Amino acid sequence: MLNASLRVDAATPVALVHRRTFGSFVEHMGRCVYTGIHEPDHPTADADGLRRDVAALVRELGVTTVRYPGGNFVSGYRWEDGVGPKEQRPVRRDLAWHSIETNQFGLNEFMTWCRNLDIEPMMAANLGTRGLQEALDLLEYCNHPGGTHLSDLRASHGHPDPHDIRMWCLGNEMDGPWQIGHLDARSYGRKAAQVARAMKMADRDLELVVCGSSGSAMSTFGQWEATVLEETYDAVDHISLHAYYEEHDGDLASFLGATTDMDHFIDSVVSTADAVGARLRDPKRIQLSFDEWNVWYLSRHQAEAAVQPTDDWRIAPRVIEDRYNVADAVVVGNMLISLLRHSDRVTAASQAQLVNVIAPIMTEPGGPAWRQTVFHPFALTAGSASGHVLRAEVTAPVQETDRYGEVPVVDSVVTSDPDTGRAALFVVNRSTDQPVTLDADLRGLAPTGVARALTLANDDVYAANTMENPDRVTPRDNKSAHLDAGRLSVTLPPVSWTVVDLTADGR
């Protein structure tokens, strides 16, 4: 058995826990929308055609924000197609995902769904095939109270009150050659700056997200951020980051260590943004919106897409419906640890996506909805993390990986909420074959007891949940957790994610 230790610095918190960290992403892609959240003929559908069984799981998941309607989809989207009488809405081809878009679910249906679930919307504007005027029109339709053409049009569509959307993405992955309307950094930066300044003339309190790199492996990474921020620094509030990880060729150790790459990605973007701010002599700090992140077996998707027929246009095809296993869930839990650890600069995040498409929730048309393995670390982190993020200094053995070199086998973050007297420790064991005994010095938190200790692990690290066996992988009580005089001892199985909820101050 391996041994590791952890010490918490309760005196200098990193930042508040941001509720926007627990965001998700709904794109018109595959079955995320149609037969995902929207299926009028489903036995659980409400009067708006929204699946109530899926809504219940979204509530359980703890999602706070949702980015919409893309993703790559947004770069060819005409928002006007998805409002007004459904029988008059045009059917279009979606070039991004090579499918047919019926537009039976659009902006107002999305906002109704958000209100029902108390979710904050995060809207993306099309800066691919469209630009300034279309973004201003969409903003007027969404946010102006009334008395103008587009705000009155919204009212005539049954929504007299403004949607009041505060957070907006200025396009999506505009650095990617796959993106409809792809631009170089300087051209995109100038276009985004023009749109951003005009949008804030219309509504000065908007929060705007400018496109960063689609991933740290992009050849333009770093230079893209610097150039785009040189053009937009005064007009935007956030820059986006996107990252996906997968296990390659059975290299489990590297996969479990992937979050070290995520940490470096975040630190690099922070450094670049701050360097631009210093050159511009602007005291404002640009925050980070990690608005696409997840495990995605992208190489598998690319191989499948290469052999798909080009004349096959379908409505809501089954695409990238990855079935997640235990190892995937551990990596997702570790990515949440990274996001929390960087809460001083990562103030919003969106796991991509919510239903069916690389998602924590799966559905069958006309049938059930169930939780994938990755559902559990997200739901438990969203439910337990509150108050402040604290610095956790971990000392642990290392595991050699082909992709990332030496990686500590233990990674962790701690949150503490003085208002409730609760604290939570989130920890992963990345070792592929060894349990770890963790000794955590939590005396600075004055904990009084272990309220709950749950571990997600399985003897088969590739075990997954299915429609037929939806609860094969669930978190289990970790009875090894023991608190004595402010020191917590807990045994972590190999390839595992654990949460320990603690009480303090006698509460």
C-alpha cells in the first residue's frame, strides 16, 4: 500500500466556490436536444414537450448554467429559425454535424426549460456566417423590455418579459479550420471587439466571453490568445478554454494523469492574459471560462466520421454517444478538482455535453433515462463544494506516464463553508494498481466529524452503466474514513475518486 499526506492552509483561501463552475452545455448535435431534453411524444413529456425524467436528473446533477446552442452548430445558426409558430419554422441543413435541423426546439423553448430548472443561460452568438447586426438583433430580442420591433416580436411569441441573458459567447472555436467562418486571430479579434463594444452599448452589464484556443495542442495556441486579447481586452470579460481527454491505446496511466495537462493549460492562459493586460496598462483581469471540457473519445469519432456517407442527412442522428466507464469518471472528477483549484481565475465552466452526446445523462427514445459513471463525481462535487476553495498541499508517490512524465498518484482540493460549518475533501487515486492511505491534516478547519465518505471505484476499471444495468457503477460508502484530532485518514482504492464531507464547529 502507498502512503500520501495532505495539509490544508485554511488561512489563505484561493477564492470563493463559483456556482458557474458547475455548468453544462446543450448543443443542437446528435440527440442532445431531440430525444434528449425534448421529446413531445415521450410518456414523461410536459406540455412543452420537455422530458420530465431528464429534467429530474438534471436537477440531481446540480447544473447551474447551460451554454447554448453551440458549439460548432452556432457558426451556421440563424436564431430567427427557432422562434415563432412551430409550423412556420424552416427545416435547415446543419453543416457542422451533417444533419437536418427541424427548429422545433429553439430559443424560447430553451429559456422555458432553463426557467423550469432554475438554470442560468449562457448564449452563444454566431460569428461564423453572421456578425454584428445579427448579434445585436438577438440581444434585442432576448433582453430589451419592450416597445421595439424585436422585443415586441418576442412578446408576440408568448414571452412578454425579457429573457435577461447576462453571459454571451462571441462565437465558438474560431481558431479551428473546421469551423464555419474560421478566421485568423487578428481578423477574429477585430470582429469580436466590434461586436462586443456594440453589445455593451446596448446593455452595459453583459458579461462577454471571447474565443480562446480550441485546445492547447493547436499550433496557434498562445499566440492566438495574445492577439485576440490585444484587440478585445477592454471590451470582454472572459476568454474561453476547451479541453477533451481520452485513453489512447490502453495507456491508462497517462489517461489518469491528463489533468496535469489541464492545469498547465489554465496556467498558460492566465499568464498570457495577464501579460497582455500589462502591455496595455489595463488593471482589469480577464477571467477564464472553461466552457467545454470532458472525456471524449475523439479519435474514435474521427475514424467513424471518415467513413460516413456524405449524402446521409438525418434528424438527430446517434453521434459521439460515448459510454463512460470507471476510469472516465475518475478523470472527470479530477478535472473538477482542477477547475476548483483554479477558482481565482476560472470563474465559469461547462461540461460538454448534458444529454446523450458525450454526456452524463443518457436516454432512449420513448424509453428510460439513466446516469453514466461520470454523472456521479459531477453531482457530488456540485452538491458538496461550497464556501471557499482552500490550498491543499499534497505529498504523494509518483507514477511514470508516457505522455506527462512523472505524475503524483494523489490529487486533491478542499472547500470550506464557514456559514454552514461544512467542509469537503475531493481526492483521486491515479495509481493503476495500488491503494493509497491518505493522511490529511485538517486541523486548520477544526473538523468535528465525518458526515459522509463516498468512493467511486470498481475492480473492473472499464465497468460502465447501461440501460439494462444503470446502477452497475455508483459511489459506495468508504468505511475507512476516520477523523481523530483534526487528522483524517482514508484509504483510496486504485483508480478511484472520493469525496469526504466534514462537519465543523459542532454543526
